[in-house]
Amino acid sequence: MNKSGMRILVIGSGGREHALTWKLAQSPRVSEIVCAPGNGGMGAETVKSSGRQVVCEAVAATDIDGMLGLARKIRPDLTVVAPDDPLAMGMVDRLTGEGFRAWGPTRNAARFEWSKGFSQEFMDRHGIPTARSQVCESPEAALKFADELEGKVAVKADGLALGKGVIVCGSAAEARAAIQSIMVDRDFGAAGSRVVIQERLYGMEISLHAFCDGRTWKAFPSSQDHKAAYDGDKGPNTGGMGTYSPAPFVDPHEFDRIAAAILDPWMEGCRREGIDYRGLIYPGIMLTDNGPKVIEFNSRFGDPETQCYLPRLENDLLDLMDACVDGTLDSIRAVWAPHATVCVVMASGGYPQAYEKGKVIVGIDEAEALDGVKVFHAGTRLREDGALVTSGGRVLGVTATAMGLEAARNRAYEAVERIRFEGAFYRRDIAAKAFQG
């Protein structure tokens, strides 16, 4: 599809969705963007070609009927379904069933994320390099397999858990506690009715993203996420406390080989099993002594990886999304700028456990006055008096772009220091692994 003057509907309210909105607003083919529900930053963006401000509509990302009603009202030319929950609920299926063009995998295709058990068994069926694992329906079976691996396992809730449903264990006692937490205490709700017990992998972790159109994949450059809440990878898992791209410890040519070793058999497996995957696939990878191995699959853009990738993307994002929907991805070459990006997440005090909302945020304009800095909003909202306040655990993704990774990292932290809100915390070691000998 090569239509101009397009109206785009972006579903979601986080930093990932702000980054997608920001990039789509730069497209000469876009004239109008509506976000649902959006956040305090998305509504401040302006569409470059038309000068129109982005509009936010108060429809929850998981409200499928409400979103269909909004689509009928505004008649978008393309709807971007970005978060994992609406994908798992079949938002793309419902939209396309009513004649709307939608970007993102169907519910069946998104199963790679909403069922870690399915994903693990798919990898085993199709020879995709991964860890030894077992899908367990009961705590007893989970304990038995964890004991076989001496407790050195990752215990994963089968379903969606906001990126937090994984507990990495180093002993039998830790594994028992993790199984109790997920399967018995149900700390992640219904997502923990089944678990995947996966052999613990050791090495450097990297993220792989790729656009897909059902037949072709196009990989992004490398990046590295930071899931743990605190410096030195300490504390509980979060949705992501920061990321950077590229990861310099992986040669770009080697990264291309890693991508092919994973995505070629994955796509062939999809073909054999009748899975028409269109959208974005995101395997997390561990670089082990025995080669790269997939930890898990995600069926959407990573957050905060998106905040680092899109400032590097030189293509019109809409062209790539259209190609995914239309099955023409093989006709487009994705072009990535040579500079580096670093995103540092500023979070609410107490996250990922209980935290307070409504804290006034100041200093974003001062941060964005720095060269190459863009602040992506994740958990923010505008109060009736016009003040910007916190409304989530991860509040801001402070992103800096520069010609070298060290310069980007320094600039990102310089920007972070200009932003203030009560209880704010952030990791101070984002991208530090890139500089380890």
C-alpha cells in the first residue's frame, strides 16, 4: 500500500508506543495519528506533513469492543497493535475481520509470546537452538525437573506477566521458592497455571528484532536490554530498565549469522505449521559457550528496545509496516544509521512492586535541549491543571543518540540528571557491559 494522507491508529500507552508514534509522525505519508489510550507525551507529538497534533482517545488497549468502536468512528488506514495483551486477545483478528488494516500478529501467531510452553515446544520441534526445558502442569512435575537440573533453572509463567513472569534460580531452594510463588501463590495470576522449567543459561544476553511478512524476515541491529531493577543486574525483573544499540561485543556479520540460525528455522517452522506471522518477532538470545540460544520469543517490539532502535532507523517506518501487512517485505531494504543509542528508564520509587502515582515531573524540556536527546513517555499523564505527573512504574525512557556508544551513554545520563520527580530511580550502569574487557 503506497497511499498518502493516511490516518494511523496506534494502540497502547507506554514508551514503546510513544516511540512508534514519534517515528510514524515523521512519515510524509501520514497526515493524522490517533493514539488509544496514549500518554502525556504521545499527545504532545506533531505530525510532520500536516502540522496536526496527535490526538489521544481514552480507550484502554485491552478494550477490544471499545477499540472497534473507535476504529469505526475514525476509519484509520492502518492500526498499529503494539502491546502484548491486545495481541494475545485477538485485537488484530477482530480489526481485520471488520475490514480494517492492522499491523501485528494474529492471536494464533502471537502465541509465541502468550504461551511460553508452546514457544518452547515449537523450538524443540524445529531445531531452533535453545535450552533444555520442560513444560509442567503441576508443582510436583516442576519440582522434579528442577531437581534434575540441581535448581539451576529459569522458572517461567506460561502466560503473559508484563515482562516479569520469569524467576532465575541458582539453587534447589531458590527453584522451590520460585515454583511456589508462580504455581501455588499465583503471584502472576492465571499466567502461572503452567510453567516452563528451563535450564539456566550463562553468557551475555542480547535482543534480536525482525520485521516479518509471513514469508520474509528483516533483522534489526543488535541491542541489549537490562531487565533487573538495580545496578549489577540485582533485584527483581522489571519490564526493562534501559537498553542500548548496537552491542559492540557482537560483530555485525556474526550477528547476521546468529539471526539466520534462529529465524530461518523459525520461519520454516511457521510455514510447516500454517502460522502466517506478520508483524515483529523478538527472540531474546543468550550467547553461551555452546553457541547462541533462544531464551524466549516475544511477538511485538521490545520496550525499551524500540526507543533505541527507531532513532537509528532511516526508513519510513510506515513503509516497513505496510510491507509486513501486504507481504512485500522482500522489496524493501531496511537502512540503519551508524550511530549508537542509549535509553535509560526513570522509574517510580518502589517499582516493580507497589509505587505511588501523581508525582509532578519537571525538567524534560531541559533534557531535550541537549543535542540528540529524546525523552519517551511511558507512565505519564497530563493533570487538569496542565502539570505532567507520573502514572506508572516505568515513567520515562531518556534516549540519547551519538556517533559512539560512550558519547551516547554520557549524554543520556546528562539528560537524566536534568529531570526530577519525587521517588525517581534509575539504573546507573546501562550499557556498562559494552565496555567490559
